[in-house]
Amino acid sequence: MVRDGYYYGFALLVAAGLVAWFASPLWALPALLLAAFFFWFFRDPDRVIPNQPGAVVSPGDGKVTAVMPVTENGASRLRISIFLNVFDVHVKPLADCGHHTRDSIPEGQVR
């Protein structure tokens, strides 16, 4: 699990415990559900990476929405766009033989 998931999840569990203690267990239910969501959302499952030369592995779960050549700073590159919905794993592992230079979000769009 990603470290942030522990922070949010345990903080909400403590909040749920306090609400259940001082008010009613029923009022703690939203915080418990939100804590469960954070523990699930920040999961980091083990991946099986193929040990084949030249194998390409997606950096994230989701749906590939576009594969297109682009020119950036005079260099031709291949752009691969992947859409992640709330049910996909949002952890991006990196291969040790490749490199990740940056994430790019066009100005005016939400991250």
C-alpha cells in the first residue's frame, strides 16, 4: 500500500472511533466507509513483469486512449495516454531499464 493510504485511512479510523464513542456507532459509519475506500484506493498490488527483451509494460492500469507521435523540443516522441478510472490502481511503477522524464498535464486541465 502507498504511504498516503495509511495516513488517510488511519486518521479516518480514529475519527470514526471518536464519533462512535461520543455520539453513536451509526454516525461513525461514513468515516468507516471512507477509511475503507482509502485503504482500497491506495493499494499497491504485486505485478508480474515479463522477463522478455523488448517487452513493453503499461505504467498503470486503465484504458489506453491514444497512441500518437508528437514532436517536443525538436525531438520526435511516442505519446501514450492512459485513462484511469476510480477502480484502477493509481500506482505507477517504473522499469529499471527505461526512464520516466515527467508527467505532462496541459494548462487548464485538472490533474
